[in-house]
Amino acid sequence: MHPGGTRYGPMEQRPPTPETDYPDLSPDELECYPEEDYSPVGSYDQGASLCLSPRHPEELGSPPGWYGHGHPEGIMFYPEHFAPDTVPSGGHHERASSSSSQDSGLFPWHGAASPALGSKEEKFKSLEKAGVLNRTKTVDRGKRLRKNWSSSWTVLEGGILTFFKDSKHSAASALRHPSTLTTPEHTVKLHGATLTWAGRDKSSKKNVLELRTREGSEFLIQHDSEQIITAWHRAIADSIGRRGSDIPGEEETEIRAEFGSREKLGGGEERRAAAGQGTGSGESDTSRVRNKLRKFLQRRPTLQSLRERGYIKDQVFGCSLLALCERERGTVPRFVLQCIWTVERRGLDIDGLYRVSGNLATIQKLRYKVEHDEQLDLDDGRWEDIHVVTGALKLFLRELPEPLVPFSHFDKFIAAIKIQDLSLRGHCIRDLVLSLPPAHHDTMKVLFRHLCRVVEHKEENRMSVQSVAIVFGPTLLRPASEEGNMAMHMVFQNQVVEHILNHYGYIFPDG
């Protein structure tokens, strides 16, 4: 960063930086650079070593704006006044014995007086590690993102992990212009973060770290070298561990910010009493805050009252059929009735009804609408495709914790369908249907009446009794555990559905 663009040698212009980030440099310039990345206090990677400089720091020329900082471990740092970058010197050295270096830790390159600084900690942070890594952001504050791997210059400094953009194109020029690395693409605070080795379900790449922040964001970090990524793992984990001790104080600050100060929690009378007593003891202050919090929590409405007022809605998909019908004060879920009414009004003659799958993304949008909006309108243009409506109905039936035919009745239905005597078989299945709980019985009655109407239009929609049975058999009847011969179970499941469709009038005489 020398005025006039004068070219310096590697050791005169800037301390060493990773070789891999600057492939266009000549062999002479690369001679004194470390192999991969930089770790100031010793090295997290035992295989990488810094190039030692034979000269003392005081002998190096100092471009304007740069000053030296001596690290207790014997490493020289050169922060720049105009940018928050901190870079190491070319090698280890003995600590200076001069009084100025012992007092301030700053070494002017030409023996000039050290710059006047209010606080060293306000001017720069200690650089913990730097190098080139592959990274991608997979979750942004709880919102999942598509993977987009890219290589970037990465700096671990003062409990903050910073990813700089366009490292491949600008890294070589950064030797001459260090300020080009001051614009980060992602800045990750490590306080409260967690670091683990990512599994194969997260990425097919090898040597991948998974970093989860306190705010709910997630990053994947990777390097082809196992040695280097292990060094980064140690460095980041150590940085997270050092900041773990700060959690109690910060949590106390957050609690105060959320619930207000002690004066805001207390009433006017208590404030006057506190003022009369002066500062008071710490125990009385803590007790007063606890009492206020206890009263606040006791005044909170119950979950049942919030549900009755409509502030909290229970789920529809994945809810027990008995619980859902009890909540809606009926015996057939409203969503099932809405779907059946919509299909019969505008979709009975559509080819492949219930066999053709609708758009999964649109079905999930409809599901979200059902869960969060009481005023569901299936005539909305978004649900114009009838296969979306039929797909949502099948999804609802498939996600029932207990299927339409309860687990307790599964073996009984399978045994009944195996009876060779047709009259006895029909009588047994009818008795089993009548023995179902009211919600299961009435929902089955409404659903199979609708499916019979679908079969009546088989010339247009090409959905015969066998086709409908294949679609709904495994959904309406399934065992509690996936044990036994699943292929044989599927055959009998389909046969039960076929029997109910073919003998609907006998099984549901008032239907």
C-alpha cells in the first residue's frame, strides 16, 4: 500500500500471505511464503511452517500507514492505520528490549516514535488464522438456502469469522493493496456458535465442517487437505470455547432488554421504598425481580383459553382423526368434506383422477393455507388444478397418525377378506365397519360414497374399482409395524377397499 505504486520485495512490502491465494507470483516472490494458511500463535497445522526472516523488525522499511506490533509469543504483526487488517511479519523474533516496545508493543520501522493510540484493543484485534477455504451458506436465520460453493479468503479474528468475496481474482493484487480484503461477504460471530464435522447427508464433499450460529444460520466449510481443515477446526473451536465464559453476562443483558430494567418491573410504591432505602442489598433486588416475574407468569392465559379465543390453532395435517373431529365438533373433518365437494363439482370426469399426482410445491402451499387460515377457498385460482386438491386429500389421509381403519382392526379386516364364503365374508366386513369409532366410521362412509361416484365416471376418468383400490388401499389400511410380508399385505389391503366399493349399499344401507 505504498504511495506511487512502488513495487517492494515480499519481505519489504507486506508480511507473508498464503501462496495458494496468489498463483501468479514469481518463484522468487513465493520463496518466503507459508504453504497454505496462516496461524499467528504457533500453528494449528504441524505440517505448515512460517518462513523465518534473518532481519530484525527495526531494520525493515515502513511504508506510510503501517506500524509494527509485537505479540507475546514472539511474532510481529503489521496492522495498517487505514484498514482493520492485521498481518504477521516474515518470521519469529526476539522481543525488543527497548522501553517503548515493552510499554506499548509497537515497533516503528525507522525508529520513529510509536503512533499515539487511545487503546490498542480499539485499533485492531489479534489475528487468529487466515487462509483460503471453500464455503457455502445453507441456512439464513432459519430459512434454508440452496448450496452455492465458492472459494474465499477467510479470516478468524477476535471471535469473528469473516469470508471475503472474489478471492481468486483479487487475492494476488491484495499483496500490493491490502485494503481490498476489507469488504467481507459474510461475517460470522462465533459467540454461542457450534462447530461439528458434517455428515454425508449434509455434503458429498470430504473434509467438511458445519458451523451453526446463535442466530440460526448455518455454514459448510471445506478444504481438500485434511491437515488444513483439521487446523481450522481447532482454531474455530478454540475461539468458540474462549467466548463461552462470556455467556452469563450477555444472557443477563438480553433478559434485561426483554423484560425491562428493574425500575420498569417494579411498581411506583416499590420504587419509592427503594429510593428511601438507598441502594439496598443485592439479595432484595433479586427477590423483587423474581416476584415480578412470578406474577407476570401467573397472569399468563392458559393454553386452553388461547385456543378457545382462536389465538392458537392446532394442526390439521398429522392430527388424530378423533381429536380433529372433537375439536371441530363433528364426525367428519371439514377439510375432507371441502375436498370431496370441490372434486365432485368440477373434476369427476378428469382423466387419472386420484391416480395423477399434482404439483408437490402447490400441494404444500395448500397445506400451509389449511393450517393457518380458517377461511379456505378451494375455488381460488391457485388451486385450479384438480390434481392439487386430490393430492392434498391423499396427503391428509396418509399423514393420519392412525389410519382410517385403526391399527386394532387391521388384522381383523385381513382375516375377514380371506374368508372363502362370500356371504360370510360380506357379513364379517360389515360388522367390522360398524364397530369402528364414530369419526372413523362416518369419514369412511363419506369417502367411499365419493369414490363410488368416481368409479361411476370411469369411462371419462379411467378410474375403475381396481384402480381406486390400488391408490387408496395402502393409505386407508396399514399395520402398526412394518413387519411380515408387505407384498401380501398390499394385496389384501386392495381387496378390502374393492369389497367395500362393490358392496357399499350393503355395508352403509343409509348412505
